[in-house]
Amino acid sequence: MFKHLLAFFVFALQALLAVGYTNPVKEPNGSDPFMVYDKGYYYLTTTTWTNIQITRATTIAGLKTATPKVIWTDSTASRCCNVWAPEIHWQSNENAWFIYYTAGTSDTLDNQRLHALRGSSSDIWGSSWSFAGRIVIPNRDVWAIDGTILTVNSNKYLVYSSWDGSNQCLWISQMTSATTVGNTVKISTPTYSWEKIGANVNEGPAALQHNGRTWIVFSGSSCTGTGYVLGRLELASGADPLNASSWTKYGSPIFTSANGWPGHNGFFSSPSGNSLIVFHANHNTPGACDGSRYTMVQPVNWNSDGTPNLGSPLPLSQNIAEPV
């Protein structure tokens, strides 16, 4: 009897993996996606402009039909509107989940700042969420978007995008708590031609770590043009993340496509620890920065030298096995 049950479960698992899923995972409003796997569920959040929503499912395919849950709206004038790029991160020192996001005022995009919500429990779905504070950069309290969290040697860092003159650059600050940071340091300025199509842009940073190495993968060029691609920085082994010289930018993009204009990525792990990338793309040519963008998910591969191989965006018709 046991052998029959085991054979059934193996067959069921193989059938599930064979069916898999196809992209897009979310459309419309699949912009700026972020995913995390926790306690048997995949959680997806994206830019919906007016609020923060979370979708969950036990499979990636299930995210396509699951009903999103609105977990936050805000009428406070300084952060009511233009809600962008939410990310869900566990802060072990606080023993709580936090959502980091960008928001500003209704009348302009010039007042965008970084904010945080705190969950009431270790259950993402079951938590109630409260405003935890605006993240104020002590030495540079200006326009800031796309905050993400990097952990190096148990220290946490906030990495984000902010203008410096005509360049939208990447910056880093060490976190002193889940909602406070130290002074900031610029670690990347658009210098290569592929970072300067339409506008000089580095944005949407995401941390990727593998076998002791650390990268920041980011979006280069304007999302409105035909040049939106992903580039990467690598942190030198054992180096201080707050030292700009510790980071080396690769001269070529790591992820590009003749169509779809992939950008604003994130990385998450499957139940067994395999890496996947979540990113947005769109059908428009040239690209757009609006809710027409859709969410895509696919595996991360690794080159023999230990560097990530993202390949290129897979066709929307391609069946992708559910991660294990």
C-alpha cells in the first residue's frame, strides 16, 4: 500500500512539474515585481500606483489566478500617491516582516521618497500592516526610489536610486534599524552607452548572492525607450559595501531582449534554494513606464566561473517547470 501511495505522489509531482506555468504571471499592473517564498507560499507584490497589494499561491502558476489582497492604502498627503516598487523583507532583529516602497504627493513625481510598513506577525498573509516610517537619508534627504535590502556579513544595507544632477544613480546606506540608515554613498553612475538611452538611468537594484559572491543587478536607461536592460555590479570579496571602489560594474548588460524591454528585477529562492528572477516587460514598442507592463518569472542559471547567467526573457508561449 505504501509503495502505491509513494508512486502516486511521485507521479503527481512529476505531473505538476510537467504542466508548469507560462508567462506573464501578472498582467496588467505587473510593474516592478518582487517575490519571496515563505512557509509553503510564493508571495508577489507589484506597482499598482494607488495601494500595496500582495498575491500568494503554492505554485507560480497559481499566482496567475489568485486574488490579490490590498494590505495598504494611505491618505497622508506626503505619501498618498504614486506608490511604486513594494518589496517584502524579513528583518530578523525586529522579528517582523517589513514592506519597503516608494510614494509621494499627488501633484508631482518630484516628491518621491522611501517608506516602510511593518507586519504584525511572522505570517505575511495574516499580518496587519502599520506605517513604520519614512526612511530619511541623513546626509542626502532628497528624491529616492526603488529601495531594496542587501545583507553582507549579517549587516543590512539599503540600496536605492536617486538623481545626482542629470544622472539617476545607485546609492547605499548601512541600516541602523529596519527604518533608519546611516549616511549614503554613491556606488554607480550611468557611464556606458547602454545605461544612457533615453536618459542616464540606474534604477531598480536587486541583490543576488551565490557561493559567497554578491551582485547588484539593476535597470539601465529609460523605461520609455528601446534601451531598457539589466546591468550588474559586483562587490569585491571581503570588501566594505560602503566604499564605492569595492564595487565593479560589468561593461555589458546581463539581460536584454529585442522586444519586451525587460527591467526592474528581483531574485527569490525556490523551496530547495534554487534562484529565480522576477522582472517586468511589456508589449509596447518603444517601452512604457505604466501599468501595461507584465510580470515574468524564470530560473537563474550559473556559468562555470560562478557568475549568473540570466539568458534572455523566455517566450510567453514557453512552458516553464514549477521550481522545486
